[in-house]
Amino acid sequence: MTRAPMTRASLALLALCLAGPAAAADPTIDELLNAADDVQRGESSHATITMQVKTERYERTMTMESWAQGTEKTLIRILQPEKDAGIATLKVEDNIWNYLPKVDRTMKVPAGMMGGSWMGSHFTNDDLVKESRMSEDFDGVITGRPTGGTGEWVVELTPKPDAPVVWGKVVARINPALVPTRIEYFDEKGALVRTMLFQDIRTMDGRQVPATMLLQPADKPDEFTRVSYDAIDFDVQIPESTFTLQALKR
């Protein structure tokens, strides 16, 4: 019996079968950066947080409750220690207000104080307001990638010309599961300013997230601010009245 000659389509199919399953495509730079930006975000969230601050002059630990809606609205209220209970911060778009229950006073943070410390930590008021998205504000180049199932993605970022950021360069490290592990921030002269470490990766409300973030200033290696999520729920219903000046006093 004469065999029919193999067509090009048959040869292509045979080659595909012999090659086995196709390798998964590498994530794009935007996918890597969005994963880093959104690791602890959802459409909304409600969390209980412990923040530990260590400086040369003092150490303090606070327990806080937070509500967030996207990147535009956030309310954070201190629960412990008792002497600070009720102190609250409200962020709506580019505005921040602080409420001090001991004097029953609400104060808007002026533009000249945006670079000041938030709650005595190494985070600034500006950090809360800008909520910069790396995928929107930076151009990125992949300088490292996982090999053989180990290692991390390394993305080097430089700010776009009109981006509202203060950094000259940012280097983000993201593991193969698309969870960030480390972000380094450099000034315009290329000097390291601070490092954010993402630690204790676990499943919380069905998502793989770092339960702890550690912010370390480069010029003060013995200082840090550690933020630990005791609990977090994503995509929860939050009344709009939560993000009002009246809600600061509750």
C-alpha cells in the first residue's frame, strides 16, 4: 500500500507533539509592576495593622485599623496604645487630615509638611498621598529573571519626564509567584535612600500577600518601620461616609 506524503500541516503538528507542552510566556514589565503595586490592594480593603517604629531616640508600637477604597480614599485609626487611641488620619485624593482626640481638633496637613513623618514613622505624609504606580510613572528594564525555578525578576526603573516622583531610580525584585520581595529607592545622584522589604508571605483572604513590610533608611541602618498585617479583607463593602471629616471623630 502506498503511503500518502506528509503535508506541511502534518509536519508542523508532529513537531509540536514532539516538542511537548509550550513554556509559559514570561510576564511583561507592566504585569510585574502591577503585581507589586497591587499586592495589598483591592477595590477596597479593611485591615488590622501593627506598626513598630525604631529610631535613634525612641521605639513605639501601635495597633491600627484601616479602611481603603482604591488608591484615593483611606482612613486609619489608632487603637493601641491607650494614650494614642482615637488618633486618626483621613486621606481623600491629594488631601490629608489628622484628628487629635485629646484636644478634639481636626487639622489639614499643609503642603509644607507633606515631607514630614507620618505618625512618627519613616513613612512621610507624601507617601500616603502620592500612591505612585510604578507601571504609570516609570520606564522599566528587566535586568534579572528567575532561572531553573529559583531567583527573582529584577526590574530597574527610571522616572518618566513628567512623573510626580522624587526618586532618580527604583529597583524592584519580584518572585516567580509575582509577589514583591524588595524595592530599593535611589536619589537623582544614584545613592540608595531607602529599602522596602516584603516578608512573611502568606495567604490572607484568599490572596498571597506579604504580611510584613519593613522600611529601612539607608543612612540610618539601625532604624526601621515595620508594618504587619494582623488581618486583612479585600473587596469589602465600605460606606462612603467612612471617608469624611465626621468619621475621623468616631
